[in-house]
Amino acid sequence: MQMRLRHSMRGILSQQEDGRQLISGELRDEIGQALLAIDLSLLALDTSGQVYLKKIKKSIAEAQRILQQFTTRGCFSD
């Protein structure tokens, strides 16, 4: 009777360990995929951000140039 109980317990523990390993592998795969997606999104954001940053800097420079023209002409003087 004790032998069968021990054998049954080993089987249960083995099944639990197999289940944990399966879940662990699935979680590792899902986390890896999520991290890859985040990495690719950050890379795309960095790349597009650099393009937009150049456009923004160009727009700021243009606005500053226009403002400089107005202030040097005396359009804002009293």
C-alpha cells in the first residue's frame, strides 16, 4: 500500500513539474516576443523621432528667422 502511494505521489509530482516547465517555457516565449515587440517599437520611434526632430528644428529656425526679421525692422518698437 505504501509503495503504491509513493509511486502515485511521484507521478503527481512529476506531472506538476512537467506542467511548471511547460508554463515556464510558454511564459519565456511570450515575454521574449513582448520584449522584441517593445524593442522594435522603440527603434521605430527613435528613427521616426529623429526625422521629426529635424523637421521641428527646421520649423523653429524658420520661426526664429521670421521673428528676427520683424524685430530688426522695428515692427515691435514703440
